[in-house]
Amino acid sequence: MKSGNIGVTTENIFPVIKKFLYSDHEIFIREIVSNAVDATQKLKTLAGKGDFKGEMGDLKIRVSIDKDAKTITVSDNGIGMTADEIEKYINQIAFSGANDFLDKYKDDANAIIAVKWTCDGSPSYTLEETEKAERGTDIVMHLDDDCLEFLEKDKMEGLLRKYCHFLPVPIELVTPHQLPRGGENDAEVSPRGDSEGVVINNVEPLWAKKPADLKDEDYKEFYRHLFPMADEPLFWIHLNVDYPFNLTGILYFPKIKNNLDIQRNKIQLYCNQVFVTDAVEGIVPEFLTLLHGVIDSPDIPLNVSRSYLQSDANVKKISSYITKKVNDRLASIFKNEREDFEKKWDDIKIFIHYGLLTEEDYFDKAKAYFLLKDTEGKHYTLDEYQALIKDQQTNKDGQLVYLYANDPDAQYTYIDAAKQKGYNVLLMDGQLDAPLVGMLERKLEKTTFTRVDADVIDRLIQKEETQRNKLEAERSDKLSIVFRSQAPKTEKMDFNVEAQALGEDQLPVMMTQSEYMRRMKEMARLQPGMAFYGEMPDMYNIILNTDSPLIREVLEDCEKQTDEALKPIEAELRGLNARQAVLRQEQDKKKPEEITQEEKDDLKKCGEDIRAEQQKRDDVLKGYAEKNDRVHQLIDLALLQNGLLKGEALTRFVKRSVEMIK
């Protein structure tokens, strides 16, 4: 027996390796199995060159677990190591001897000098000769009590399928009879058992084959193998390049139904068919992390640190290449199969939208196949749509106005009004359309997007100032107060009421929502930094159409019912308003320091008196409105049209409707 110390510069190197390099025990298992595969592959390489003269036999890796001995044994029948080689390659940390192995076995392929190397985790080791009838290496790992979970068959099988599922050498998982033990140490090279196992890996994954040799069904079957519960993919991209780096893989565009389907850990990264990670953010462009599939490259370092991967030069080149391949594939499908592309647009657009929002320069690449879909189901490129609407939808300021809806059923009235004007309305109901609208406004010159229910039709795209007969201000204010007093009172919604002449052919009451505030609230749901807007109530405008006979009847009846009570109040208000105007005029002529406290108090008192009289007026109008079923009915109709009438309020509306029909 020979003993010695491993050539390291510090006594504490193994604790460092254990804590920082292989802190994840799963990675350690992966590395041991990968080393066994390397030894086997070296033998196959020699045989392929004609430099191996012996019998290779049935090349495979065996992973055996023994609960009684608390051991995991990884066995291969590839190129083993002699005592001298162990001294050179194991006892000197991180020294690679792949070329030396090939040179040695080129001349002496059948040399078998079995040795047993043992180490307990310290720099000390022992090396002794042992009996071994077969070529290869057995790595026996003795488990601490905190690692006994790895002795469970299901646990080990899960790990091997995760990390080694596509390794190019068959891997068997066996639960052998009691393994011969060579000692109490943590790792040792010793004979293996002879139990049979089941091969759990696929040695010829689809991405390693030539695209020309594959059919569509092959790709679909492989996708079902990777993602058994997923719907059929939309289409796929087979990556196969050997310069300036090596890269193979298959990326699928999955069919995404809703937000719950968006998962970023569906691209598996491999290095020579050894699983590395499924967290590829920073390794592939962010928007492509929505894709599913695999990528494999020997130029990606097999390193447990993802930050290291992200800073690697080859990884950055690979990222750029994948982006180009995806872009070329989408452009090709659009150019050659536009009809099919349009049919799949609702499923594809999530990827393109995400790319536009996360990659600054992606817009220039994607604009050739980026589509807009209108409420009629027709698709347009950006250039096609601009040509379609430029005559009808350019406002008086030269801005091209893109009208859009996100719920055609709920917004039917507004869409119909727009169509009556000759306008086209886009359908923007995607998961990312809210931030996408802002991005398009920045990218497209003299362009604005407005949801079709953001205002009444005449103000959505203002061509010229329209002249209509308007109620005098006093009557208009009175009408607004009546309806405002009966609008819903809730912390989640604010209602502003205004009277406007919309035309006799329009509805008596319409409800709109500010484009700016609604968009800010939508963005707040996506961006935590805008949470302030998310806390604000939804703001709606109730527009009273003063051209409608129903609204005019309400106003005339109100004036008739409240005239006697309002006359003295209105007379007092006129006097107070006149006095306030005079006081302000007098004070405007003076410098602030010249205004006496008495004058300030006088103006303040006048303002308080005005507000008091206004409150009296409002109370009178509110008293009238509370008893007027027509006011309630008109407000509820507007709420109902916008999906805002629910619960008890909806029940009252139904009962009131029944009574009015009687």
C-alpha cells in the first residue's frame, strides 16, 4: 500500500470545493456521471480512429444504490486509470489528462492495472493494487447522514433523468445486492456488483440529428416527450451551427392560453448533452425565455454558476445567434405563409410583444412581420395600417389616431359609433397590449393611441371645432348636479358628470374613461414603481347628451319642480358672486402687503357664503333627483352598458324597469 498527500496548496481545499463549487449535491452527482461518460466516450473515440484493438463490449454507465452500506456507486467500462495516472490526474487538482489518455491507449489498448484509491475528504489518500477483471472505473461514494435522501430510488432516478437524460451513453439505475466494501472512507474505487438495471436515458436526442432527416411528427413527438401536458407547439426552430461556435438545439413556440401559461423555465441548457440549467435568463434574450425546448453547446462552460455563464463571450455570441435565427424564422413564415402566420398571430404575438418591450433594437427587426388586427379580424402590417387610416383618422393637429378596443362586446356601442364615422378600430386584448401602446407611440411618428371608449365620438378624433347649440352655463350646471348627486358613491370609482350636445341620434347618457388615467392604472399592475396610480380610484365621465329628448325632459321637469325653491337661492348667489368679483378686483389693484386683514376676512366670508348657498342649491336638486326614477334609470343604463352595475344596484334597476314597463 502507498500513501501520500494530494498536491494542493492549502489543507482546506476540500471544504472550499464542497461549500462553493459543489454546494449543490445534485451537481456533484451530475459531475461523477459525466466523468464516467467522458471515460466511455474516449474509448469510443479511439475505436473510431482504429487505435483501439480490444473488444469494447457493451458500453454503459451503471448507477447503483445500496441503502445498507449507505453508498452510491457509479461504474463505467470506459478507459480506466493506472496508479501512475491517478497520481498525476487525481492527486493534482484540476489537471486534465484527456490527451495523455488517448496517447497511452493508442499503443496499449488492453492494459488493465487495477488500483484502489481512497480518500476521506481530507488531503490524505491511500493507493493500493486490487483485483479487477473488467476495464473501467467504479466510484463508490459513502453518504453522510444529511445526504441519505439520495439512496431513495425515486430521488436518484429523478436526478438522473434531470441531468443525464440525454447523455450519449446508456445509463442504468440499479439497486444491487450488497456491494463489496473496501473500507469506511468516503470515496473509493472498488469492484461493482452484477445486478441488472433499466436504461433511463435517451442516447440520441432529436437535436443531435440532422434537420434534413427529420419530419414534422418527429419534432412534435419530441415536444410531447419534453412537455407531456402541453398543447401542440405552433412551430419550431432547429438550431445547428458549427462556426464560429458549436450549437445545436430545438426551440418551440408554445401555445399560450393565458397569463398562467407564461413560464420562463422551459428551455433546458445542455453542454455535450449534459444538463446544465433551465434558468436561462441572461443566457438567451429575455423575451425568448418564453419559448420551450433545448439548446446544447460544448462552448458553454459546464459551470454551476449562472453569473459565470452570462459573462462568457461564447454565451453572448450564442444569444445573438439565437435571436437572429428566431427573427429569420418568423420573417420567413410571414413572407411565405402569411395566411398561416395570421391564423397563429394571437398565439405568436405574446413573444413578439415581449421582445418589443424588452429589446430596444428588436422593433427594427420585427416591424416587417408585426401585425395589427382590427375588430373585423383583418390583419395589417404597420405600413399597411397607416395607409388605411391616414385620410380618415388624422386629427386637426396632424396626429394619426389609432382607435382600439380590448373588449368588443362590452365596447360595442363605442365601436359601432366609430364605424359610423368611417373609422377603423383595432382589437388590442393581449396580455402586454397596455405597455405596447406606449412603446408604439414612441416608435411611430405623430401617432397616438386612444381606446374607443375614452371619449364621445366627436372628441376622439377632433378634425375641426364643431358648433352646436349649447345650454347656457347655468342650466347645464343644474343638469350636471342632478345626475352627479345620484352617481354611485364608492372608494374604487369616481364619477364626473358633464353636459354636452352630441346629436339627437346618440344615446342620452354615455360613459367614458380617461385614456391617460386608465393607461396609468394598467401600467401600475405591471410596474411596481407606478403603484401610486394603482391605488387611485377608476375615473369615469358621465356625458349627458343635451340634444336627447329624454335629457331635455328631465331638465325641464327639474326646473318646473324646483323653480320656487331655487329662486331665492339663485338670487342670493348672483348677489354674492357679484360682490366677490368686486372684492377681488379691488384687491388685485393692491400689493399683497397693502391688503388689510379686514379685507382678507371680507373676501373669505363672501366665499364661505357662496359655498353655503351652493350647498343649499345642490340639496334642492339632489332632493328632486332622489325621487326621479328616470334619472336613476338613465344612470344605471350607462353603468350597465359598461359592466359597472352589479349586486343590489342591479336588482333595484331590474325592479324599477319592471315598474316603468307597467
